[in-house]
Amino acid sequence: MTQPNVAIAVQEPAEHPLPRSGRRRRLRSVSGRRRPAFLRYWPQYLAISPFYILFAVFGLFPVLFSLYLSFHRWSGVGERKFVGLQQYKFLFKDHTFYLSLWNTVLIWAMSTVPMLFASLVLAALLHSVARAKGFYRMAFFIPNVTSVVAMAILFTMLFSSNFGLINVVLHWIHLPTYPWTNRPWGIRISIVALMTWQWVGYNAIIYLAGLQTIPQHLYEAAHLDGAGPIRTFFSITVPLLRPVILFTVVISTITGLQSFTEAQVMTGSNAAVNPNSGGPGQAGLTMVLYFYQQAFSYNDFGYGAAIAWGIFLIVSVFTLINWRLVARKED
Amino acid sequence: MAGASIGTLAGCGEDGGAGGSGGKASTLSLWIWGGGLSKAVLADAAKHFTSPALKSQEIGGDFKAKLLTTMTGGKGLPDITGVKGEDIASFYPQAKQFVDLNTLGADKIKSQYLDWKWAQATAPDGTQIGIPIDIGPTALFYREDVFAQAGLPTDPAALAAAASTYDDYFALGVELKNKLPGTFLVKDLATIFSMVLGAETQFYVDKDDRFIGDDDHVRNAWDTAIKALKLGIDSKITDGNDYNAAMTKGILPAQLGAAWMGLDIASGAPDSAGKWRVAANPGGAANIGGSFLAIPKRAASPEKAFEVISWILSPENEARGFADASLFPATPAAYQMDQLTKPDDFFGGQKTIDVFGPQAEKIPVAYTSPYDGAISAAYFEQLGSVETKGTNPDQAWKDAVSKAKSVAQRLGVSV
């Protein structure tokens, strides 16, 4: 319990200028009429309680309940049967789970690496724009606040084999067309395109904010030394943006590993049999989509919970790697 | 997971005079998904039943998830609820959550409905969970113009006779491919697999909860699907937009599916109206889909609720449901009524009941296990892998069976 101390420190700095020590504790006990901290500060607790109550009901409880569920077999109603580690044993051997992990990492890498590079270039361009700055920034940010479902439907149409715009253009410039949404790699590329479209502007705006903190005189000095725009970009812009770049990598990792909506909408067409299975060759089955399928299509909430905790472990590993990278770079 | 647990905790909102308390309610609430019942019949029902007043609510989103959540919460349940055909088996272990309709006189109206459909809503413990709203008898939908062009039989009866088995049907597919290159008779392997298996009387798990997913009947469905792939008559289309385009263009001039598929074709490929026909499908009649109305255990007045259900689902009203919402009646008496016997313009004036009626009555009584859905995933995954990645079919079968077995084990089925 750190809260009471914080409250005391904020409340009574003048009354008790002493550092937290045994002396202070003695002072308290001497006064005699002191009530427990909770009763003394109830208005403050009351004031901060809405967040904690909401968090306990909608955040903490579901998390703990899912841990409890992952040791049970449960169809959503009726009794829960305790099965020990059985769900996790199955998860450990489940090829489909590993496929979903592979898909997720693949889709994440295919979208994040080119996307962040494009964002950086876009930010540099935005930075040098003289007129209508606000318009360009807004235009690039709009995909990020547009409904993912609506965009996913649009992208499915763009990539559709028979009358999709992509194939029409390919045909028009005499290149072979490709059944994008009916082939494993095609569906991955479609999902990657959507995710890139959705996030490139968001990251560009963040980079732009970073660019604006780089002092102009560095660019002027480089210019005087005879560096061209490309040399300036790689020798000044990129190194000085490193913390911002790391931030976007971390954020992209977190969102990329939890990708769900894009794949769910773009591959959800064969819903009659084996719904939410990730499209052709299950190439669009991400980890969260697999969790969703098991829990909500097949009402296997125990196994769904186990998958969710598997995802938690994997995200933890990635976070650890990220954290190590960031920590080393700051040394 | 989160949704269910929130339900447990908060119990969600209580609406209207819905059950829960068990006291006298002033309204009778009914839950259904969009298009699940005829709006006209429901409107009439509201006029007919005023005390307590019938209030029907269309529940959007994932209907089953919402019903499950509310059941787990135990409060705010409706007096009458729809249950989808694909979900009914998963409620067998939870039959206690529903009123046994036989205690309210369901056995007396049983004869109005198709036996096999009625049996789908009978839990293994004998509880009658629901009364059938509609069914999904299968048939072969085909483009008469494309078939004529390829020199295939175009008359429904002649086609049904020429393609009574899948081998015969695939032979027509090869003929079609040779005459009109780039034209396919089969949409994807999953369709063939589920159609062949659908005509069986049990699927992956038998009545005693034993795994039978490696038996001959499943292997036969698998081999039939693989045969279509080897003959090169499989279009491999999984995407919905492409599927519609292929049907409009005549690249995919045939489709196997339930009666409601006619509606999908009509909305997906409206430009091909008038060119489609329906014939009995190869390999015997099967059923896909078709829903039920049920009464949750804590309904305030189950007798009244049952009265409403038997009124809404009378043969006359089921016939109106067909005209109004394309719900194919589960009551054979309706097949003689005007709504069903009139010619259908989308099918070039064909009286489709001549095909669907006899198909509906030929469907065998089958046992669907609560675990079939989850176990079936392994087979569809591997079929997709063979179809799109070129996996060796024999290896894929072995992988499918071993995955299915381990899923079955996890679900508590004896392997």
C-alpha cells in the first residue's frame, strides 16, 4: 500500500518537514486520536475511486477470471470443469497456434518495416512543405481515425480478383493479375497494405513532431559543409530522431502483435463453415483472431483464455527485447 | 472471455417485464436476430397477444454470445428466444437452461413438423428445447444458359438423374471444363466435404460422446472433395466478392447449398436473374441451417410463451415466413400453400418447391454433437491447406485426424 504515504506526503509537507522515519511514526502514535489512514482520507479515496472501481470491474476482474478460466473447460454456460494444465499442454503442441504466431509476426514485419521508413520520408516531406501544412497533416492522419472495418471492406474490394481495382490496373499495364484474396500470400499482402495505410500517417505525424525539435542551425551547418538532402537525412535527421523512432517501433510492435480486426474482416467471408479461420490456407489467422475463434465461434472459453495468456507471454518477450534495445541505446 | 465475465458480474440490463424474478409480467419478450422471423407474422402476433403484450426485439451482433452471456448472468432473459440451427447442439449439455416444451404440450403439435428437424432440438436427455422455425434443405443451383452452352442436361429432373452421385456430377464438371475452359463446377473443397458429410446421420462424435472423425463416412467425404481438386474442376474461390462476380459471369455456373442460398445468389449476382434453376443435389438430401424458438427456464409464464410460439410457427404462418423472409418452412403442410407453389422469377419461373419439398422430406434424422463444430475445424483447415498450398492429401488427412482427436480429447470426448 503506497497510496496512504503519497497522500500524507502531499497533504502535510509543512506540518511534518521531517523525512519519513521512525520519528514521524512516533509522533503519530503520541497524538492518540489518530484514526486509520483510510478513514481520515476517505474524501480523497472517494474522489479517485471511480477509476479504480471501473478498472477492477472491467480490467482486473476479467484478467484474473481469464487466468482462472484457462485451467477449466467451459462452454460459456453451465458448470466449469477443472482440467489443470491441460489447456496449456494442448496450446504448447497446437500447430495452429504456432501458425497464428508466424502469421502475426510475418504480417507485423511486412507492414512495420516499410511503413516506418515511409513515415519517416513522409515526415521529412511534410516538414519542408511551405503552404497548406495543416491540410497535409490532417489528410495523412485521417486513415488512422477512420473505421477499420469500413477500410477493411474497401481493401477487400480493391484486392478482389475479378473486378478489384488492383487487378484492373495490373491488367491495364499488361502485368499478370493475381487472385489476392484467394491465396495465402495474397491475403497477407492485402492485410499488410491495409495496416500500412492505416498507420503510416500516424507515425509520420509523430516523426514530424520529432523533426520540429531538431535545431535548424544543424541543417544550415550541414548545408554549408556541402551535404545534399539525402546525406542530411541520414546523418542528421535519423540519428537525432532515434528516441522517437524507438517509440514508434515499440508502439507498432504492441499494435502489430494484437492485430485482429483487419484479418477478421478481410478473411471473414467463409463464415458458414469454420468461421474466423483466417482465410485461404489460414494465412490471415493472427493470434488474437485464433483466440476469438476458439472463445466466441466455438465457445471454448477455457482454451480461448489459455491462448490469451499465450499471447500475453509472447508480447512480454517482445516487450522485453524492445526494452533491452531502448535501454542499451540510451547508455 | 471478457464479455462473458462482465455478464456474470453486472448481470446486464433488465428489459421490459422479462423473466428473472418469476413474478407476474405485464409483457412477454421475444429475442430474434435480424431476418430470423417474418416481420409481418410478428406484427400480427403482437396484435393477437395483448395480455401480456408481446414485445419482440431484434438483437444485433453475435446473437448466441449475447444469449449465453445473459444466461450466465441469470437476469434479463427473454420469455422466448430464437436459437440458430448451428448452435442448437451446443445447448444440449445446457438443456436445463430451457423449459422442456413437451411439458407444455409440444408433443401434441410434433406431427406438424419434419421429424428430423424436430429431433435436432431434442437434447439427448429428452428435453425438447425448441420448435423449428425453418430448415435448409440442400439442392444444386445451376445456370441453365451456361449448362446449355456446354451441352449438359438443363432440365432439373434430367440433370438430377444424370448427376445422382458425386462421380457422375464430377464427370459433368470435366465435360464443362473441356467445353468452356476456365469454367468450374465446384466452388471449393469445403463445400463438397460438408455436402457429402451432411447427408450422413452422424458426423464427428456419436451419441455416446465417442470420436468417430476417422471413420469411413468422414474419409469418404474427404476423398470426394479431393477428387474434385484432382479433376481440376475446383474454382478455389473463397472470397465473397469474387464468388459473386464468378456467378454473374458464369465462371461458376453451379453451386451446392441450402434453400436459402438462392437468396444469396439473387443478392450477389442480380444480373444473372432468370438464368438459374434448381435440381436435386448429388449424393442425397442434406440440411444446412434452420432455426428454432425456445423458452428459457426462468420465463415468467411459459404456458403463454408456448401459446405464442405455436401460433407464430403454425404451418400457415411458416408459409408466410417463406414469402416474407425466405424462411423455408419446417412444416410439410405449408408446401401445398400458395406462397410456396408459385413460380419463382429468379429461377426462370421454376416452381422450386417441386425440388425442395421432396428433398426436405428425404433428409435423414441425424445426430449433431455439441463438439462437432470445434472438431470440424481441423478438417476444413487441412482441406484449405491442400487446396491453396498444395499439401499432400494423405498427409493432410493424417494431420486433420490427429488434430481433430486432440481437440476432441481437450473437449472431453473419448477418443
